[in-house]
Amino acid sequence: MAKPIPKVGSRRNGRSSARKSARRIPKEVIHVQASFNNTIVTVTDVRGRVISWSSAGTCGFKGTRRGTPFAAQTAAGNAIRAVVDQGMQRAEVMIKGPGLGRDAALRAIRRSGILLSFVRDVTPMPHNGCRPPKKDVCRNKH
């Protein structure tokens, strides 16, 4: 019986990795999600396809140390280092969340030497949001 032909993008024939490094993207979007427990930095192209990402957890920080500014700085540096080699010159930065790593991640991005076209805060804000739960009547009887 004949051997099955591998798909074009499969890892067996080694073409997928060669195609990824050849892709040169001059303009990208850097998303920083800073929660109190972790900071995730994702680098995407303008259409939203992920090119590189890193988080404080993947950088080796555990527990409460993941929410620190130093962990966010390390995560941002790791996410950008891989992309600068591919020829990134300009970027837009979207920052989301209330965490301590917001400013530290932005400082690390600025230090990397990429031209920032704009920095935008995209933290979701409720415009008087959901209705709060009604008071429990049973608790007040005792």
C-alpha cells in the first residue's frame, strides 16, 4: 500500500516553521491584559492573528508574584523579543485591566525600541451594567 502524503502545513515535512519566519510584518498590535493575579502580553498583526505571546506565569513566576510589576516587565520583554527579529518597527498598544503590571509592561515595550503609534486603554467599563442581586429576605428575620 502507498504511503500517505503529508499535508502542506504539517510538521513532518518541516515547511510550517520555514514559512513562519519568512513572514515579515512591519506593523503590529500589542495587547496587555493586566489582572491582579497575572499579566498576559500578546503580539498580533493588524487582523488579530497571534504572532507571539507571553505571560508572567510562563516566565516562571508563581503565585502572588505573577501580579507584580517586575513579572509584567519580564513577560512583555519575552513577547516582544521574538517579534523584533521578524522586522517589527511600529506597533499599537492596547492595555486592559486594573493590575499592577500595566505601567511596567508599557515601560518594557517603550524600552524595546519600537515606535508606538498610540497607546489605548480598552478596559471594559459598565455603563451602569447589570442589575445587582436583590436582598435576601430570610437573613433579616433572625
